[in-house]
Amino acid sequence: MLISYNWLKSYIPEIPNADKLVDIFNYHLCEMESLKKMPDGDVVFDLKVLPNRAHDLLSHQGVARELASLLDIKFVNPTPKYKVSESKSTNLKIEIESDKCRRYMGRIVRNIKVGPSPEWVKNYLESIGQRSINNMVDAANIVMFDCGQPTHVFDLKKIQGKLIIRQAQEGEAITTLDNKDLKLKNSDLVIADTNQVLVVAGIKGGKNAEVDDNTTDIILEVANFDPTSIRKTAQSLNIFTDARKRFENDLSPELGSYAMLELSALILEMCPEAIFEEIVDVYPQKQEIKKLPFSTDRISKILGLLISPKEIENILKRYNISAKGGSTSGGEFEITVPPLRLDLSIEEDMAEEVGRILGYDKVKGKVPKINFKPKQNKIYAKILWTRNKLLNDGYSEVMNSTFRDKGEVSVLASASDKKFLRTNLTDGLKESLKLNQLNAPLLGMNEIKIFEIGTVFKKDKPARNASDIADAGGEETHVAYGDKKEIKEMSLDEFYKKAEPDASAQDLLLCNVDHSQKHAGSAFKMWSLFPFITRDVAVWVPASSDASQGGPEGVISEDVAKIIKENMGNMVIKGPELFDEFKKGNQISYAFRLVFQSFERTLTDTEVNDIMTQITNKIKDKKTNGVGWQVR
């Protein structure tokens, strides 16, 4: 929502400068996404108004009222300045045939002249990214962006008979003001006359009653519609308008009276010779007056901050909210909720309101004291014990998908070909073994040992809700573990009994195998998303002779590793790692493995081969005791 600083200033003359408003918006009202300083000196704020406050903050008046109340400064009520000449009698007829229309106000205005808008109107609209069209359309837009109530203007001479608010007929057509042809459904709400559809209610006007340069008599429309109906129709037709945004987030029907007054006054200002007829107001069921009781103690407990009745009384006074009780009744309040504040329904809403106004920075974090005795979950305890045992035995845990391409129990709907629940853990574990063995060089592991603990689903034991499965016990929870030689799978109970038959229930809860020493000093490092390349290099070097016979010292593996490290560059993420060593005669062979990988791109064989060539050349240049090193 774009908000003009100059427009706000017309309502709150004592408004702080634009830069100071940034923190006020962000900490007390809503997130401010951007601030733009205009060439004419105006400043435009882009506010991210959330749906819970869209009914009153998607307007300049709404934001101005909120700022005035927050800062406890004067708000200039514009209502007294809106004057309309005495109304003439009218023959306008309006019928509401759908409960999706909650209020409909219409007014005939005669003897108007369509033309350009005054400069102040153009400036206001242009400041928030809207273009001026003509004085009648601009007046309707000014009202919407000023007070939040969308309005519409019809050419009276193009309307036949009465105005009817009804559901569209299936397949009924309308051409919108932007020349789009639409086919409507019977779930769409429309404004029509006796013969034709005029407007897709709350969303988009039609060409049939469009105001043009020849228009002299008009009908002003101010209405209120069911938000769900507007949202569904707009989504179905893929139309997004400023009016839709306001109606779909709900508006108070009580706002209509003010909007009609403002629109009428604007038209009179631009067309002083205009003749106004009486307002026709069809309002089947008036908005209920809501009472909201709350207590200071409850507000304090919700916020975790001690609030006094006086502080709440001050807030209510600043916001012009009528209230009973307070400091004279032990901190018990009952307020009359303002009609536009549709977000205030329960005590928690009032707590949020108080916290927002005072500032959530005043709420200090405090760890609550909770006194409870945990109930032992035997299934979870067995899983914990089993996991710790397998981890202690050198296995790593994996978690595979519960869904498979075959099984005994199918799911109702699936986004892939895997529409069955697994009947075992072994199939998934085999796939994990294969994948991890391919990545063993990258993982720096010589042996892959993995396990999984999870639920399997058999036809005679169909899937139920989560609590049923948990209560069912080990008969549905399985354990699978193994390496490339074999995989074993059994029920959780069977594994537990076989592995630790003497463990008691208390032992299960107390078990806590500490694996931290195994990884002491290690820290997580993000892995690359690009493939790795492995290369091996084996080197023959002079071996050491028998020291007791005074023979020369030979080459140790660290000497070779040093040459490799000095020439391997920064593409090696693991290695050189010694994986083979054997002696033959007066020579010894050392075999090293290097793992190449980039965090930025896929490496090519050519660039890795160039690095390996550089390493082997340096190795061949080395001599020990007059004997050269050889790459085999």
C-alpha cells in the first residue's frame, strides 16, 4: 500500500518528519518495505499491511488516525468540511437479491460535466502511482485511497430500469472497462439493471454504463459485499484490482455512509452546478455492535508485562474507544469496539493491541518454570536405546522415504509413481548403501555401515493415525542394518531382546551413549553440489635399510604426501590419503588418493589431469640417496 506523506499531513499537521516515521511504522504498526522521496518534496511509503488490519489501514485516513493515536497528536476530522446542497426527491430503485451484498447505497447526481480534475486531485493520485482519468473517475478513486471504501460511478442514461444486486446467470457475459470479455458463473455476484450486467460486484466495472465525455447524469454507488464471495470470483476470473483487495479482506458496512458523503462533496467541488438527489440506502442487517470485556491482569499475563489500568485507560482515550470500568473496577474493562476495527474480537486481540502500542521491546524474555513429570514412552525408549547401540557399533543412521513403487497398502492420492507404503526397510537401505559406497571417497570412509529405524505397513496391519501406530509397538516398527556384505531386518522388539535381553525399562530411559568424543573438534562444513573426481597416485621410493648395519634412511609416506600437497592446488577437498603401502626389496610403494571438487562448477577431466601431471613431474624430479622416485 503506497501512502503519501503530504496526504497524511492534511490530517495530522503535527506529523513527525518522514525519516522518524520509519521506526514508528516498523515497531508499532506494520512493516515498511520502502521509502521514496519525490521530486516535489513529497515522500511515499510502501507499507506491508497484513490482512488483519486491511479493513482500516488500506487508506490514508486509516494510517493517519493510527499515527495520531500512537503519537497522541491531533487528527483533523474532515467530515465537517464536506457540504452537499439540499437533496431532491428521487425515483432510483435498488433491489438486493443476494445475501452476498450486505449494504448498497445509490445516489443520482444530475447536471455534472465530465472533464479534467483539479491539480490537487491529480497530485494526490500521481503520488501513489495512479493516473488521472477524468474528474468523476478520479473522485471515486480519491475516496477509495482516502478512506478505504471502493466506490463506482454509472452513466444514468445508459441504465435501464432499476439496479439489481444478484448472482450472475451461468455463462452470462460482460465486457469490462479495460475491454476484456468475461463469461460469468452463477456463483459470481453482479450489479445489473433490468436487461444487462453492469459490474462484476466489488471487482471490475463494465462498458455498458461507462462514464464518458457526454455524460451529464450519474449514479453514485457505495456498497459492501461478502469478502469470501469477492475473493473466489476474483481468483476465478484472474482479476486483481484495488477494490478487490479491500473487499476480499472485509470492510465494515458502516464505512459506506462516510464514503458517500465524501464522494458527493468532491463531485460538488468539481461540478458546482450539480443537482443531488436523495440517497437510497438498502441495508438489510446492520453491523452488530460488539462489546469486548477484558481485565488488566489477563492482559499482563498474556504479554508477560505488568500493565496498569491507567495505562490502558490512556490508550483507550487516545484511540477514542468507549469503555466502562477500569481503575475504578479493579482493572476490569468493557469496551465498545469501533465499527471499523473488525480485528478486535477476543481478549487476546486486546492484549496484542496494548502490546503493539506500548512497544514489544518492553516485554523482557523470561524462562517459564514448568513442573511436570514426564511419562515414559516405551516405544521411544526402545528406539533411543537401539539407535545408540548401533551408533556405538560404528553404524550411521539413514532415513529413507516411506513411499515405494510397490507394496501392500496404497495411498489415496500421490504426486509421483510411488503410491504405496513400504513393507520393509531393506529395499531402501540397499539403495542407500549403493549411493554411499559411490560417495565413500568423498566421505573419507573405507567401510559403509548404515541402519534405519522406521515403520513398515502390512496389509493385515493397515496404516492408521499417528497415535495408533505409536501405540502398536515394535510389531510395526522395524530395524534394518548392514554393510555391503549383508543387511539384516527385524522388528524393534526382536532386535532389543536379541541385543540386550537383560535391560530394564529404566535402563532404556537412562541410556545416553556419548558419541561426541568420536567427532571432537569437528565442525559442520557445507558440501558442494557439484560432482567430485578421484585420482590415485602410487610412488616407488627408496626404503630404509637396517639401521643396525648403518644403512641409509629411506623415504617415509609423509615425505611423499608433502610433495603432493605442495602441488595439488585448491581443488583437492580430501587427501592426500594413504590407502596402500608395501615393500619390495630396497624400495617401498606408497599409494595416495585425492578427491577433487569445486563449490562453483563441475570440474573437467582435463584440468584434473593437468594437476596430476604437475604432481607426478615433481615426484619424478626427486632423488633420495642417488635413487630417483618413480610413479607407477
